Amino acid sequence: MKYTVNDHGYYGKFGGAFIPEMLHPNVEELRISYLSIIESPQFKKDFDYLLKNYVGRPTPLFLAERLSEKYKAKIYLKREDLCHTGAHKINNTIGQILLAKKLGKKKIIAETGAGQHGVATATVCALMGMECIVYMGQLDMERQRPNVERMRILGTKVVAATSGNMTLKDATNEAMRHWINNPTDTHYIIGSVVGPHPYPDMVARFQSVISDEIKTQLTAQEGNPFPDYVIACVGGGSNAAGAYYHFLDDEHVKLIGVEAAGKGVDTGESAATTALGKVGILHGSKSLLMQTEDGQVIEPYSISAGLDYPGIGPLHSHLFDTGRVQFISATDDEAMNAGIELSRLEGIIPAIESAHAVAVLGKLSLDEDDVVIVNLSGRGDKDLETYIRWGKY
């Protein structure tokens, strides 16, 4: 596969492991051992058991008939919102907690933006009886209060990141600092396809269950495993990586990534990395980043707490660079309107992140016989306050 990571941890010119010396033993331990562990029969058995009996997989592939009628195409929703904890994030945390136990780690740290990865991490730590600390931007803690309380109920310590604009980037910075100071007994469960190698590849592999199921389900429903389009929102990009994974080499399948345009790509309040970013290094890997001329990270903005990251992971940077994925952006209002539309047409209130993916249906030139998969990465329970404050419904 020309879209998979190479032996040096790169996707094309993106990737690598740009890390402090203190973290080198941890990251090297992961790099050396992750493939042999996750490909072992016992790991696969344990992983598959928990995905089925704890997470609730396979998640449905739902033909959204009223949405299809409006946009004049066959639109299927991959219902990751029906996973235990309410989003796709649990797929990865199940995999990483099993890996951490195999490596003999005793403590877990994580970062979170929208709170879904934090909740998923807190959930698996409770399941496995492991101590957990989650770093979350103070702004995100305020706008995602229910998820903060869910983590606390699950026994996790939630630590506020108060630097920068107090969102996902800053939470990741704090988690990295903690890991540097506690390198031997702690595993860092990174929530997206970002960070130093092998994290982007490892997270993509755990999330690839999404596209694996899509192929099986689509064969059953359409007699063909290949859709015409796969659409997913992209912040760091884990749900998109999972939805694309088994279609990357099938060039006839059009892959669409949807970023957060915020108040508009050119307003200075946006998180549309492919439109605004250039090559740089952040959180341990080389990727596309929103940055100033002298390389300072530009603070991103989105109404969605899960898409306001100033970059995209190295896999998505490579997919953009090669043209394999077409990146489109959706504004706050476009996403919120799409969220309300899906709620009214199909009785499904999506996470605002996922609503960005729905928002581009009207921007594509679809034919009536096109089969379109929209990865519905999470449910909207956590975003009710944001919907209410937006108020245009």
C-alpha cells in the first residue's frame, strides 16, 4: 500500500518521531513491539471479544432514506454514534489499554478535546482497573461539561490545560509533559492519528474496524463492497482514518475529508488545516500545521470541540498531498444546520463534529445511483448545550 506507513515511520514526507530524549525509550518500546502484540492471536481474540460484547460492534450501516431523497443519492450512515460511550473513540482505547497491559504499564494518561476520547479512555481504565489522568483544555471543559463529569464518575482525574486557547492542542502539550516526567510506568493513549510513530499507524489500525465492517455490510445491502464516496470529518483524523483504511488503494472510491472552516476559512477563526497550513512539526510528528511565517502555531477555532486542532495527522497530510483525499471545509453555521437537518429527517442528533461531514452532501455533484457513506462518528448528547446556545432551530 502506498498510503501505509514505511519502516521509518513516514507517510511520504510526513510522520516520524520528533521527541525529547526522555521519551525515546517509551516510544521505541512501542515501535519495536506494537505490531507483534496486536497481530498475535490472543490479542486479536481479546480485542474482537471486547469490540463485540462491550463496545457493541458491528455498528449498523443505515440507509438514510429521507436524506437520500433530498440529496438524490443513496446515502448510508455508518453509526459509530451507537458505540458504547457514544463515539468511535472507544475502538482505539480498547486496543491501546490491551497493549498497555501487555507492556506492563500501570498508569494511563490521555488528552481530549470534545471529551469523547477522554470518556473512552476513562471507560477502559475503569474496565481494566488502571489509574487514569486526562488533560483537557479549560475552554473545552466548560463547553463539554457532561463529558467532564462522566470521566470523573468513572474514576478519572481531569486536569485543566490553561495555556494557549485552552483547547485540544494545549491539552496535548500538557499530556506530553506529564509523559516526559513519568516515562516508565505510564502509557499515553493518544486519541487520534497524530503524535510520534508508531501512534498514527497504531490508531489507524485500531479504527480500521470501521471500514472493514462497511465493506461487509455494503456487500450484504448493495452486493458490492465498494461505495462511490466515503465522507468523514477530520480534526486530527482518527474516524476518517478508520473509515478510509480499507479503501485507500481502491482509487475508484472517492474519499472526502471535511474540516472545520469555523467562521470562514479567511476570517482568522478557522481550523481548516489543508487550506491554511504548511509543513511543520507538532506533538512529535511532521505534518500540515496552521502556523505563522516564523513557525508559531496559529490557534484554531471551531464551534466543535473535537475539530479545533491546528493540524492534521501525517497520514491525512500525505493523503492531501497525493490528492487521494479531497478536503472540503464546512463553516459553523453549515455544520449546525446539517446537524438539525439530520435530526429532523432521520431522528438522529449527531455530534457537531459528525455534522460537518453531513454538511458537504450539498457541495458534491452526486448521481442518483451513487452510494455514499457518511461516517457518523459520534452522537450529539454531549453537544446539546452548544445546539441550544446556537439556537437557530
